[in-house]
Amino acid sequence: MKDRHLPLILGGAAGAFALASLFGRRAAAAPEAPDLAAPLFELGRPVETDVHAIVSSGWARPRGDRLHRALDIPMPEGTPVLAVDAGTVIRAKTTATGDAGRWVGVSHASGLISRYIHLSRTLVSVGQVVARGEKVGLSGNTGRSSGPHLHLDLRVPAAMLVAVERAAGKPRSGWGPEMKPYGYSVPGEPWVPVDEYRAIVKREAAEQGIPLLTVAAHRNAGLVYRPVGARGEPYPEWLRSIKGSSGVYVIRERDRDGDPVTVYVGESHSSRLYETLTRHFQEWRRWKGFWRDQYGEGHDPGLTYPRDKVDVAIKVTTSSAAIDEEARLIRRLKPRDNLIGQPALEEVPF
Ligand SMILES: [Zn+2]
């Protein structure tokens, strides 16, 4: 099934949460400066939206002579645990032995590895490719755990620490020690959207200089707009990195004065975000009737835009969240070209 290009406005709030660019540390003088590091670290929730995810213990909490370099999120045993990003399962420990008990590790295209620890059950196997938001296990209380919770940590190879530091700052206690083959622990607080943090976590995060990311902040985070190069050039790496993802995109065109005009918001809920977005830059195919001939009526790419005159922002989402997120962005941004030929875009008053 192809993605829709003439979106309807849906009444419901978005169910799952998508990533947005986070807590950008951009200078006030240059609000649109490309932040190349940001999209690599946009993660999704580790639990469904009906689970109230409160972090009870965060990166800085001492545990004996060590710091606890992870997020602890209490939840009833058996709660589905979701991959915070698309990736490949690199570990699925199915026995409840050892400190970690049952756990799953997922390696992401960004270079991050997310680990889901103390599970009651694993639902994936090594080598399996998982989507963002896909269930990887059920939460539990296995291993060295004092109560039912998810222990979620993020690890990166040493070479990525500079990029992490640029995007989120370096915690005062330094990065977590390397743990082969999973790399250094990095704080999950700036990356993983949760509902709340306990006061002690807030205090310690402030002391460590670690930004906190709540779902509300996540949803309202600014979009990062970047150029997509000129006709004939390869697409930039950040854009190619969305291949295989679902999500939404926003296209802005620079007017004669160089001011940005939001022209189009689109989505893919079938892991074709890259293809759906880049169709808007394939003018030659349009003239040749390519889409109609190849795919039949109704699959025209819609409006096309000159690549060298636009900037694009993307948000990778779960496939189930893409349509709601698109509707939300259309309401918020009022793109010029989504409105053409559309029925009146009215908010449903509830
Ligand atoms: Zn923990």
C-alpha cells in the first residue's frame, strides 16, 4: 500500500510518540543552524502511552561504589517493553541468571545500543530486525533487581562520544566505563521520552548537567530543517539514514527574500519515508508520467519542489504514529500546499 499524499485530519491525539529533535543547544542568533548530531539520537518511548513511565533512578544515582548509568522505570511485571529505535537485536538473554537477568540488546543505525534489562520474558531473538516501538520483551524483576522495573541503558562506541557530547553535553561524572562489546554508557535522560522523573533524579541530573526529556518536551521540540542538496547530487547522509523508516516530513521553500515558507507536510506509515519524501524532488519523473505508468493512477508523487530551494525536517515515528503526527503538524504548521483542494481543515472540537 502506498502512502497517502492528501491527508485527512484526524481527531484523536497521537497515540505513540515520535521523536523530535531534542533540546537543541542552538545559539539564539542562529535558530535554524543545522544540528547534524540531533536526528541520530531521537528515540521513542520504551513503553506504551498508557503506561505512566516515571524514572525512579537515573544516570547519577550511586549504587555502592558505582554510579547507576541507566534509567530505572518501575512498572508492573509483564508490561510490554518497546524498542526505542529501529535496529537489530544483538543480545537476547533468556535465562534469569546474573545481575541483569533476562535482557535484550538492540543495535541502532545511529551507533547507539539500547539494552532492556531485568525482563520477565524476551520476545525477540538475535539477528532479528525490530522497528521502533516494537515489543522486545516483557518487563520483570529478574537478576539483581529489588522490584519490578525496566532498567534501560544506552551505550555507544568511543568514537561517538564527541557527537553525544555535542548534542547533549557531557555529564560531570564523565561517560560510563566501556563495556565490550557494548561501548560506553551515555545518559538516557536527554534521549528517551518518559512521563516524569522523581525529584531525586531531577536534582541529580541538574548536578550532572544532564538535560531531561519528558514526553511533553519531546512533542513540542523544534523541528530541525536542513538543505537536501541540489539536483543530481547524492542526498545527504542524514536523509539517507531514514531509509526503511516510517515518519513525517516537512518541506519548507525559501521565497524570493530567502524567508522560509512551509509548503508541505507528508508521512509514510509503511517504512517508505525516504522514498515518499524524495519523490517530491523527482521532477523529471513527473514530466514523463513515470508514476502513473509505473504505479497507476493515484500514485503521482504530488507536488514537486526544486531541491536547491528547500529545507526539510523529518521525524521518524512508529508506523502507527505517522498519520496522527502528520495531522498534528498540518494543524500546527498550516503548510501552503496541503491545503490546496482539501476540504476545510477544521479541528474537531473535543
Ligand atoms: Zn537500573
